[in-house]
Amino acid sequence: MRSSFKVSDVPELVKDTFGLDVVVETELDSYDDQNFLVKVNPKSTKPVNINKVCQHGYVFKVLNGDDSKSPDIIDYDDADDDDDDDDDDDDSDDGVDGVDDGDDGDEEEEDGGGGDNDHDNDGVVMMMMKTNLMKKTRYIQTKHIVRLFEFKPGKTLDKVPLTTQLCYEIGLSAGKLDLTLQSFVISDETLYNMKNKWNLSELPGLRTKTHVISSDQQRAVVEKIIDEFEECLLTNQDSFSKGLIHGDLNECNILVEKHSICNSSKSFCTKQEHQKVENINESKVSVPDDGYGLCGIIDFGDTAYAPYVFEAAIAITYVMLNKHGIAPSEGAHYVLKGYIEHMKLTDLELKYLRIFICARFDQSLIMGNIAHSKDPKTSIS
């Protein structure tokens, strides 16, 4: 169940839980959780793990009731971030920048989100983007865990024109993230057995919910895809490579900024990777003068142990759903091209990629209809 706190509740909650004095607060768009953008008094008494108050503010996240029942998973989320930080190399030039370096420039900052970022004085970050994360969690009304993240300025992917370069970077970032997560050691069965409604493996469980789709024709297609997906998993599950994946690389979890393509330390791709893109003449990768580059990935709340091909399928799904920019098939092509730079997929995985993409469409459609039936203001798509 989603929480229902009011904006006026936030200052007291942040003060009581994290000791920071809120001066401005705004509720952000969100799906399952409640997220608030808060700015705090720089003279607030800072907790031990905050060196200085973030000038851009923080995202105060109130987890939904279901996720709040699994505090062990939240602990893993934090440990996951820490493990990724251990791989940080200040000399590396191929990390995703998730931290503003103090130069606001002319970039619009109307969007953005709470990234799991950690940074040092030179502003270089690795893929997981863990900032001075407030690790402290607490139950509110015994129902909702609250967390605090530094706010990462930027625009979400759905607010900008989609380009082949952006699609390539999305795939590249997804592949590099999955590669990095391979170093994370799972110490018990918690993550293996975790049930998450957005885990693609859980799609067959939605078969009993297809009645929320009013169109008989759509419902028939959805149920057919569920059957094909389930048969595929039952017969090939052990043949797919598995590991930790982000699990929800949708258009609202990807942050972009203008002219961020390999033009400073705040670039996503290395100069070598960018040159590789430019050299693919037959693919005609476009990098418009006013284009955007990927600058961050947020929301690791749906991280799961799953087949790696799911990560590619999920990222491709949301690029194909993008309603502006390029043709769906073209976007899918470049996401896959980027992903396999870091994570190779077998012929079998490529064979079933189409059904996994369809499965994510299915899952998103069913979940969207369920949410819409509970709250008509919620968009189905």
C-alpha cells in the first residue's frame, strides 16, 4: 500500500528521523512510493555521515507498505551500494557521473531524482551513483520505511527527444551496471528468494489479474504472452545466465543532461566508447548538437537476482514505449548494441529476447490497469 503523507508532514518527519531542518518541500511524481524533494537549512545539525548539506537538496522517500515489510532487502540495497563503491578508482574515466560538481551552469533542474551516489572531492562516481546516503532507516506508523538520498539534478528520459546515441548509452550503462554487480557477494538466500511484483519472473502470477484489462482482444493477447513466457522459463531457466540486475530501467529512472557526451569528467561513456559509436558508419548513430547524454541511473528498489537478458529486455521495452524521438525498432537496436558491449548474450537468450520484451509490456499493462482501477488519476501506460 502506498503511503499518504502530506507535504506538510515532511519537515517534522525529516527532522525527527535525520536531524535536518527542512525549508522547502515538494512532492515528486512517483509510482509505488512517495517521494518528496526537500531543501534543508545548511546550518542544520548534520548527522555523522553527512560532510556537508547538499546544495540541491534531498529526496525523502517513503517506501510503500509491501516493501517496508522487508527491511532485510533495504539492508541489501545499502550493502549493494557499498560493494560497488569498493570498485571505485579515481583514475577511471568511464564511470557514470551522478554528482553535481558545484557548477550549476544553465541546465534546467526541474526533474531529477535520488541516486544512490557516493562521491569524493573531484566529483567522479562509479555506476551505482551512491551519494552521501543516509543509511538510517526507521518505521513510521509501523508501516513505512523512510530513506534520504541526495538529489541529482537532471531531466528524466521521458522529458527529452530520444536519439540513437541515448539508446546506445542506456544499453551500455545497463550492461556495465550488471557487470559491476557481479562482484557483489550474496551472503544468504534473501535476494534469491525475494518476491518483487516488478520482477519479470513474477509475470505468471498476474494471470489471475488480467480481468482488469477491459478489451477482450487485448486480454487474449496478454494471456497468450504469459503462457509463452512461462513455457520459456520452465524449459530454459537453467540455460540463462543470472545475477543481480537493476530490474526497472524505465524512462523515469534514467537521468540525462545536455551536452554530457564525453565532453568533460561528467560524461557517461569513455572517449574510446564514444569513438566506437562514431565509427559505426553503417549504424548512423546520431549525436545532435542540442542532444542529451545519460548522466545517472536512479531507484535500485527493484534490484533482483534474475537472468541478465531480462535487464536488456526491460530497458528495450521502455525505449520502445517512448513516444517521441525515433522508431521503436531503431531504439531497441541501439539499446541492445550498447548492452552487449559489456554483457554478451547467447544465441538462446537472443532467441527469446522478443518474448521477454513482450512479457514486460504485459506486466506493465496489467500493473498499470490495476493501479488505474484503484486510482483513476493514475496513468495506465
